[in-house]
Amino acid sequence: MAHSPHPSRPVRVVLVEDHHMVAEAIRLAWAGSADVEVVATVGSVADALAETRRHRPDVVLLDRRLPDGDGLDAIAGFAEWDARVLVLTGEATVSVAARAAQSGAAGLVLKSARLEELTDAVLRVAAGEVVFDGGLLGGVLDKLTGRGDAGRVALTGRERETLLLMAEGASTEEIGERMGVARNTVRNHVQRVLEKLGARSKLEAVAIARRDGLLD
């Protein structure tokens, strides 16, 4: 890992995390830091934009899944106030990281990261660097340049809908009811999804789809 720069003043951060215990743990961990100052802690996209406008932070540490929307969809809004965005997520997929990069994020850090790693990422993003996990970076670059799409599984709209319902744990009967089709039709959709993903079961198909970013 590259050494993080030591700022001449604390890096001012707006922390956006809707799980209170997680947010409080991060805030308390940085309470005595000479390098990072949390100027606001919020739990929604709307409050994050408002506090960013109010405080003009250096970095917005942005959770992805928030009560009023996907944090990735809000990234462009923070650029207006010259804040750099570091996405905080529990999902370590290339697809999510690529979406973050395409939306203008300066980096992505996992919720499972140690405090030192999180602090390092914040300081480096504030200094103008782009910080993505090394295990994801190659895939992110492939997606951004279009090189990663050649082998992407092509599902029809009905097959994708079936896959999403499978990921929710819906039974064959439930899928049929929600899609308005007969059981045999559902079985045909499921079979084609399994064949295209090279899976032997619904569970394996969902696992492969998550790994390949088909459910993002």
C-alpha cells in the first residue's frame, strides 16, 4: 500500500452512513485524529448533499445503499461543491467499483477494511489520488475501456427478470405469479439462465451472477 500523505490541516469529511453504530464507530475512531475531522454525520442522500453544501468538505465518505436511494447515483451532485467522493460499501464487485468510477468517485473502500486502511484512503483521495482496491482495479479498467464486456452473459429481459427473482429466493410458483406466466414457462426461463451461466442449480446461478455483476 502506498504511504498516505500527511495533510497540513485535518481533512474535512462528511460521513454518509445510515447504520448508526457503524457511523458512530467511525466518528469516534477519528475523534482524536490530527489528520481527519468529521464535520457532519448523516444517513441519507438528501442530508449528505445539504451538509456538503453547508460544510464544503474535502471528502464525502459515501455509503452505497441509503434509505432514499443508491449513493452511486448521487455522486455527480457532490462535484458542484468541490468534494471528492470515496464510496464505502460491503460489495467488492468489479461492476460496483466500475459504476462508482464512471459516476465520478475518486475511490472505493470496503466496510471490512481496517481503520488504518480507511484513513489512508481518505487522505490519499483528499490529496488528489484515485484509490481502488488492487484486486478490483484491473477489472474496473477493463470495464471502463470496454474490454471486459466481450464475455458478458447476454440475458433476455425475461431471463434477467427471472434471475432477479431467483436472487430474492422466490419459488417457481412465486416467479410465475409475479411475472404472470405459467410454471412451465418459468422452468424454461430458469433452465436457459442456468445454461447461459454454466450453473447446475438456482443457488449456483445466483452466486455466479453476483460474482459477475449481473445483479448490480
